[in-house]
Amino acid sequence: MIAVTRLNGSPMWLNALLIETVEETPDTYVTLVTGKRFIVLEKSAEIMMRVKQYYTEIGIHAATIKVQQTEELL
């Protein structure tokens, strides 16, 4: 889970594995694979950094890099 802030200032935690898109237009919209959409105070770069940190913590980031390296060899 990653922490984000709703427009009213209250904290909210999102399941980073369910994030489909992050848009900044100028408000930041986070869309989940379920279709739910949230407007948050953080900028898209901050959210992406938190997602990457979360993936690293649970070991997905390392697995993704290994798959990409394998695909490059093919």
C-alpha cells in the first residue's frame, strides 16, 4: 500500500498493485484497474516514486528487471 493525500487533506492508502494509470491534468488522478478514480494532492512523479519503492520492498521490482534483461537477450 502507498500513502496519498485526498484533496481535503485526509490520508488514504492505495493498493499499488491495482494502479492502472496516474494522470496530472493539473490535478493528479489515480485510476485503479477496478475503474475507481481518485484525485490526490501528490504529483504524479511522487506517486510513481512511491510505487517503485513499494515494488522494491516486496521484490517485484527486481523480478521485473530480470524479465526485461532476459527479453533483451532474445
